[in-house]
Amino acid sequence: MASNTRVVLGAATAVASVATVGSLYFSLGLGLVPCDLCWYQRILMYPLVVVLGVAALEDRPGVARTALPLSGVGVVVAAYHVAIQVLPSSGGTCSVGGGCSSILYPMLDGLLTIPRLSLIAFVLVSVLTAGAWVDASGFRTAGS
């Protein structure tokens, strides 16, 4: 039977994999051109598939030391990207020509955008990875 750590890291790997396949679908399948911030988010997400996948197979919760910096920076970049979309008049830009405030593929009546999906994925990966690390470290709540 798989340990809790392995299951949680497997879930984090699944989230990173869905985010990776989704980003490739948006660009290769739908022909949407990624902006600069989208590229940074991809650079941070893609290695997480391999890093977390190997850690899940080997049951290595210490992967948090590698995965959390990647996913943490991803949270910051994605949150900034979402902020640019929400407040385009804020003057934030991600490239010489701008473009990061554009919403190319709104879903659920604009509630979900590609940067918001990225933010959700990075937060989930961060929480799951941290949870696996804490669980394996033996930290317990007072009620345990």
C-alpha cells in the first residue's frame, strides 16, 4: 500500500501534469501565443512534473526543498499576472509591447482565465508538496 506521502506527491504530480498539458493545448492546440509571463510560468511548472513524479515514485518528501521554491515563485508570477489582468490600468506589463493584460481564452464567463488556472495549479502544488513534507516530518496537530 502506498504511503500518504507518496499519494500526496502523486496528486501534486497530477496537478503539475494537467497544468503542463493544458498550457500545451492552449498554445499548440488552440494556437494562442503565450505572453512573457506565461513563459515564466511554464518554465517554473514543467520541471515540477518530473521532479515531483520521481519523488512520488521514490517516496521522497524532501523534494519540497526543490519543488517549493519553483512553485512558490510560480505563485508570485501567476498572482502578478492575474493582477495585471484584473487591473490593466495599473500600468503593469510583462513585455515591451504589453499584452499580459489580454484575456485570450476566458472560461466560465470570464471567471477563469489562463493565469488564474496557473495560479490555482501553483497553489495546489505548493500546498500538496508542503503537506507531504509536514506529514513525513511527523508534525501532528494537538488532536492527533
